[in-house]
Amino acid sequence: MSTWIDIASLEDVPQRGARLVKTQLGCVAIFRTGEDEVFALENACPHKNGPLSEGIVHGKAVTCPLHNWVISLETGMVQGMDEGQVATYPARVIEGRILLDAAFLRERAVA
Amino acid sequence: MTQKLIVIGAGMATGRVLEHLTDASADIEVTLINAEPRGNYNRIMLSPVLSGDKTYTEIVTHDDAWYAQRNVTCRFGQKITTIDRAAKTVTTDTGDTLDYDKLLFGTGSNPFIIPLPGHDLEGVIAYRDLEDTNRMMDMTSCNKVVVIGGGLLGLEAAAGMAARGVDVSVVHIMGHLMERQLDEAAGYLLRKALVEKGITVHCQANSKEILGKDGHVKALLLDDGTELPCDLLVMAVGIRPNVKLAQEAGIAVGKGIHVDDQMLTSDADVLAVGECVEHNGAIFGLVAPLYDQAKVAAATLMNEPATFVQKELSTKLKVTGCDLFSAGDFADGEGREDIVFRDPARGVYRRLVLENNVVIGAVMYGDTADSNWFFGMIREKTDISDMRETLIFGPAYQGGSTADPLSAVAALPRDAEICGCNGICKGQIEDAITAGATDLGAVRAVTKASGSCGTCTGLVEQVLAVTLGDDFVIPAAASICGCTDMTHEDVRCMIKSQELKTMPAVWQECGWKTSCGCHVCRPALNFYLLADWPIEYRDDPQSRFINERKHANIQKDGTFSVVPRMWGGITTPDELRAIADAADKYMVPTVKVTGGQRIDLLGVKGEDLPAIWSDLNKAGMVSGHAYSKGLRTVKTCVGTDHCRFGTQDSTGLGIKLEKTLWGSWTPHKLKLAVSGCPRNCAEATCKDIGIICVDSGYQISIGGAAGMDLRETELLIQVPTEDEAMEVIKAVTQLYRENAKYLDRIYKWMAKVGLDWITQQVEDPGNRTALATRFEVSQSVYRKDPWAEHVTEKAKTYQPLADLTLEAAE
């Protein structure tokens, strides 16, 4: 069963930007695209743990600020010739509020 | 019918054979047997592993998944005991007997161990595999190590351990290091560089005996009586092809396993590749011919025609700070001539050996930038009679079209590294091109080649040109990125002429192919828009790299560095106290004095940035923009205030300049310096803009660089008064802002437009004033402290959006 936790207003995350949510096991990055879609990903690039929330968001992807790896916000897959994947978490926007799935965050705490 | 292939040994050569076979989906069932309990890794990268530049996992070329995906049956940690060539079977030490149609030897080589007394003591090792590397990595600054052998491998081992602080001595029997690749002069320079790294070098030293204690190595005794104490002794004196198994199976062997041009042994169903083979009397230790052999062996196995040809080889040493290159034959001999060039101050040595107007050998030390060009000449046997006079200075000094500009790149082997930042070789780029990446942007996206510092962009384009032939024209200027076909110059013209004042307007009018650009084009567009429309356009932080978005420099662990401005390098006790207090309060791990005459606080947490800025603001300090493509610092000397040689108030002018220019955005970073006299203590002549004060006024020069490129500034103009100097500098900065390509420093821009044109623009009094005025208009928006602004308006955005640490624990 999904229980959705209200995190913040959509407006708190800039378009083509990201903010962080702290969890017991490190930070989850909440991304907002130019089209106002919202994605939640582990805030660590599979390459050298670069903070993805600080990257440049373009289309449905983010470029890691450390070494320019490009990561799909939809799948977490690294794009291009590099290989790797970032964990993604369910996120949705309802009536201008960003919601995260509590079940997944709990699993994350247990994992 | 599917052929059964058994491969003996998982090394770099057989690994490459398997890649060729599986890439071609050959109808062959492969079993790979390896005595080492692991698959194929990049053995030549063991030195970077040793020095700590890479980890073992980074050099694994084939992991379990790779073998599984390609249906290679692996038997690792197993040895073959017998081969029955009549029955076409092999038997392993696990007692299994396996059938084969074809057998491939890749048994490699064994390190040669000199049979000195004591060579079997514990702690005497070779430098061959991961186990050896791990033994060396266990050494610390408390240990002493002796390396016997001053060749390529021995020196890489020595340098790798020295980099870890180990006390290393190299013992070499010959008169100079790397005598097979280097002549005496280059050997001398190399020795000097290694000694500077703390390595002790003994040449012409004969080892007599290895001394031990309780079965463990204790010291090496030389025949002159010298005793070199050590905890580990590494022998790196050469390799011997491993032919034992082949010999027992009755296959013809000499120094190595005899192979023909198709890599077939004396048995037509048995092939061999790599360091275990002997071809036309030669054996092989470098990787390039091994890869050539692998290609031929794979073709032979697939019944395709292919011939292995021995080529000229070149050597580079993988030791940081020792740039060294050698190729061909450089022994003295009748009918051979030398051309030598030395620059003692830079530690540069170049020697070419000529025979019948052809370069047959080259040795370079200290500056190897042109090595590929010379290597190309050796391989192509280019007639150099027309360029003999200037040959030694390299390709940049050759007039006319003496050589095909692409021949050097065409001659490079597949494993020649093109992109040093990302470790991308020519072969990988060729593969990407063959797979459909037919322009620079696509190659960059697929391989990352030229995607970091970009200095190899020209080389990558040449690889494209060589691979695609007439289908690829090296573009005069490449498009900004994959989002558009337009060049930087095109887009700048459009922004000005069409009065495009927002980013969506540019995307629309210039036909962007993506919804909202990418990390390459957006920062460029953001700069162009604010440079051309300072009043109308609003800076877009989301199109800026993190450093400029957060006004701090991101570090590798995600923390930031904070550099407050010190105008002209002048500070006060109060400022220093405030910096010290901030460093204490925010537990700053590293406080460093920068080259720009100020103080860097490194390791500040992102969340703490607004608070530390606020504290520094209260003490009267502002952002130093140490992170921006904009004005960084104005470095000064003390000038007439204190210096007995000073001709003008250089410090005062530096402060004035910094207070005028700070906050301005430029195509790339902008560094200035003002020296009070031609002694130039502020090092003004390697800055983007440098001012040298003289009795009669101010010499303003531009286009210096002291980074990846090293360049001296060139004189733009000399003016008699400080006011004129200020106006000229504002004008030239504005000219640069309005015209240069994003990420071109002044020297790169100057190379495109020419110093004469720039001088004309700022000499004309009307034009100079107009430029300076436009600069002031822009500064009316940007000459302010971004830290103060973020503290009051954006502090919240530096904090997490939510804290779920308690929530999730429920």
C-alpha cells in the first residue's frame, strides 16, 4: 500500500533545478523539469558520488557537476557510453504539492 | 558446424581475440582456461594502480558479466596438464578432458629472475601481476624497497612506490636508465627527475647477493661492497616467453612459440598470440603489436585472410612529471646523422636520427607534444630534405603543406591515447565512428573523448576525417553542441541582429533540436544574453554551472570552497581575524593561500554557505568570485609605497581596477596583474591582462596564459596616465565580452581576431569611450556582492527541502 508524504510546494523547487530531502540513509534529490514534472533520485552519481542535485537539469536528464555524466531522471540510467544506474523513488505532484512514497523511504531506511 | 576453440590464458592478447570473435558473432564455441583465478584485466595499467591513480576494478577489461553475455565458458584457476594434439584434446588439473577443433595459446611470459644467491628468499618478487602490485602497495613510508632494473617496468614500479612515500632505490646494471629506449642525454634528464622524486638511482651497479634474515630479504649486496637495506626486493629485468606447455606438446619453439604471419604455430590447428610468441625472430612486450596479432588470429580463426606485420614501436613512460618518448633506432652508425635540440632551462631534450633523409629514430624528453608527428614520419619513412632546417622544432614550424596534416593521426596505432582526460584511445573513437557517431558531438557523447578539457578536439576531428574520408569535412567551427547546428559565432550574431533577449527566443529562432538545451549550450547562451542585453536579460541561475549558481567552488566530496575578496591583495588584521573566526566556527578543514593573493577556505558544507558569507560580510568582505567566468583577481606588487624600484602606485591601480571590474561576467575567467616596474614581481605578463608600470606610464598587454597553455602577453598599448589605463582596460574587457566565444580565454580569442584588430578598436578614442561606457552600463547591474544577495534572498534554498530522518524511522 502506498502512503504518500507531503514534502513541499512545487514552487519550492526551481524549474530545471533540484532540492534535497534528508533521509536516514543520505539525501534524496527532488528534481523539477522545465515541464514541471517531478522526479526523486538518489543524490549520488554512480561515477564518483557527485551531488546530482547541484547539476544542470535539461530535458528529463541531469548532468553531474563533477564530471559531466548525464543521468536520466526517468530511469536513473547513465546516458552515453558510461555505465551505471541511480536509484529512483516514486514521486508525484498533486495540487501543487510534491509527494513521496513513504513505503519506499522506509525500505530505504531498512536497506 | 560450430567450431570448438580452447583458449589458454586470459590476457590482453587473447582478450582482444575474444572481443573480435564475439563482435563478429563468429560461429565458435569458446572455452577460456586461465591459471590465475580471474579474467582479463589491463596489465599495462598496473602502474597507475600502484601509484594510486586507479583502482583494480577500474582496470578490469572483462568481468564475469562480459564473459556470460558472450557465451564464453570460463575455467579460471585451472591449469592444463597435457595436450594430446593427435586426439585434439586438453586435460586440466581438475581431471577434465576437453575436445577442441582449434587451440589458442596465450600463455604470456614469465618475469626473469636473476639467479643471485638469495633470490628465493621471501620478499623477492617480480613486477608482473596483481599479486606483485598488491605486495608493493603494502609498502609505506616506513619501508625501504630495492628495485633491480632501470627499464620501463622497473622505473614505473619505483615511481609508483615513491609516490606512496616509500624509500626506493633503483639498481641498474647499465650506464644509464632505459638504455634500450633512451640515449645517454635523455637518460640523464630522466635520472635527474627521478632523483627529485626522492628515488635513489645506482647505475653501473652489479648485484652480487641478496641477503636475508629468518628466510626474509634484508638487503641487496652490490659487488663494490655497498649494502642496500630493503624490506622488499623487486626484480624487473625482463620477461621470457612462457613456452613450457607448448614445448611439452611438441610444438616448435625457439625463444617463444614460433608463429607465422597468420599466427599459426607448427600445428595448423594451434595458434598463439601475445608475449609467448616468436615471429621472425622477434618477441613482444608492448601492447600495440599484441593487439595487431589478436586481430590477425581472430581473422585466421574465422577463415578470413589477414597478415601480421611488425611495425615500428614507440615507448612512453607512465610516470607523472617525466614526459618521455622514444621510437625507432637511435644508435650511432655510419651514414647516420643527428639533429639535437636542447633547452636546459626547461629540461627539454630532442634528438632525431636520420638516414638517407628519413627519420629512423626519435628521443624526446620534457616536451613530447610533437611525438606523434615524429612517430608518423618514422612509420611513413617521410623524406625530410625539404624541412631539414626546421624539422627539430616540430610541425608548428613547417611552412607550406610539406606533409599531409592527417598523416600523423592516420599513423597512430589503435591504442594511442587521444583524450588524456578520459583515457580514450584512437580505437575506441574509430569504433564509435563505425557504429554511427559521424560528427564531433556524437563522438563526444558516446566516448567522452574531448569532452573534458577539450584540447584534443582537433585530434578527434582528425580521427573522424581519417576514418570517414571524404564523408567528413573538418568544420571551420563546430556547432555549440548536439542541440543545434549553429556555431557560437552564428548564435552570437543572431542574438545581436534579431534582438533575441530570452533563452526560449534563442531556442526558437535558432532552431534548437532539444526542449531546453543541455549543460553545454545553456551556460553559453546565458552568458551571451547577459553580455549583450545587460539591462533587459535576467541571469538564469539554472543555466549556470553549480559554482556560479552557488557562488562557491564545488569540491570532489560535494563540499565548497569560499574565497573572500582581498582588493589588490591587500588585507587587514581585522579581516584576517574574521577569516580565522569563520574557519573555526564552520570547522573549515583546509585554509590555503591562493596564487591570486587571497585566502581559500576549503571544505565548507553547502548548508553553511549563507551563514559563513554573512559572517564575512559583517567584517566588510565580499565574494572573491573565485568560481566565476568573470573577473577573478588583480594581483599586485607593492609599487611606490614601499619598493625602492617602483615607478608607479601599482597596488593603488590594482585596487582601483578590481573595484571597477569585480562582478563582471566574461567568456572565461579573467585574471589581471599590475607590476610597479619591469622587474614584474606581480607576474603580469602571464595574465589575461597585464599592466607594467614604467616611468613614462603604463604598458598594457593582453593574452597571457599560465595554465594548460603557457603564453606571454603581447603589448596592446602604452598610455601615459592612470585614467587612460583604466579606460583602456574597461574597453578591452568589454570588447572581449561582446565578441569572444564562451570559454575562450583572451589569448584564444586574440588568436582568432588578431591583436591588430583589438588594438585598432581601443586606440580609436571614440570607440574606446563607447566600449568603456557599455561596460559601465553592464556593471550597474552586476557590480555587487552576490553573497549578500543570497544571504538575504536565497538562504532558504541552501537548506534541505524536508527532513525525513525521523519520519522514515517510524
